[in-house]
Amino acid sequence: MKATNAKQVIVLLTALTLGFVGAPAQAAEPTVTEAAGGAAAGNSSSSSSTVAPRDAAAIAAFRASMVDFRAAMVTYRSSMENFKVQIEAYKLAMEEIKPALVAYNTARKTIGQTFAASMTVSATAYKAVRSNPSASPEAKLAAKTTFEAAKTAAVTARQAAITALGAAPVKPAKPEKPTMPVRPVRP
């Protein structure tokens, strides 16, 4: 008796599974008569090869957009060829300007290192006097004044060196890559 009940449960589950699997597929596929505006279901004279009027409009719009897309692709291809020429010119210009950029950055770095070194020497001398317990207040004041004068001189020297160095070499502008047109979606 248990085997019979088990068989009935399996048959019932199989039927339910097959029934639910087939139902969404049937509902998702509208017939041509439904797409044409809900003609009667018993009308068997309509053929499945005719296209509904709204589908014909969608197809016509798709064909028109494909013509536009093909024209845009021709323009895109010519723009890409132009872009390749521009990018090669950009690479050559970058190779030519690279030594000037390296020289400018090296000089700028040297100016900064010179400034930092002079500030370190001045600050070290000032800290030595300031941290000395046997130094008189007049000696500490004189060390501070010397430090402030050295600091002002270092800033002025750095600013003069940067001004004498001039402006940095200007990198060439990188050309923009053209965007590819989007292919229209088939209805």
C-alpha cells in the first residue's frame, strides 16, 4: 500500500512540475492574433507569417536606424583613422618634450634640496644655542635673529631660483578618442 501512495505522490509531483514549467512559456509567447490587437481566438484564417501593423512600424524604424548607424560607423572609422594619426603625433611630441621635463624637474628638485639644506643648517645652529642651559638670553636672542635672517635669505634665494628657472614645459594635449556609435536594438 505504501508503494502505491509513493507512486501516486511521484506522479502528482511530476505532473505539477511539468504543468508549471510549460505554463510560463505559453504565456510569454503571444500569438500573432494577440499581437494584432486581440482578434478572436477561434479565427483560424489569420496566418502566422503576416506582421502586425505595430511590428511593421518597429521594423521600419529599426531599418531607418540601421541606415543611420551605418553612416555613423563610416564617420567613426574615419575619425578613428584621424585619431591614430593624432596619437602618433602626440607620442612624438611627448618624446621630444620628455628631456625638457626631466631637466626642469631635476632643477626644481635641486632648488628644493638646497633650500632644505640651508634651513637645516640654520635650524640646527639655533637649536644648539637654545637648548644650551649655560647660554645667556642675549645669545639666545642673537641666535634667533640669525636664524630668522637665514630663513628669510633662504626663502628669497629659493624664490629667485624658481623665477630664473621659468615656467615648466607644457605637455601637448592628448587627443580624445572618438566614441563608437551604439548599434540599434532589433525589435
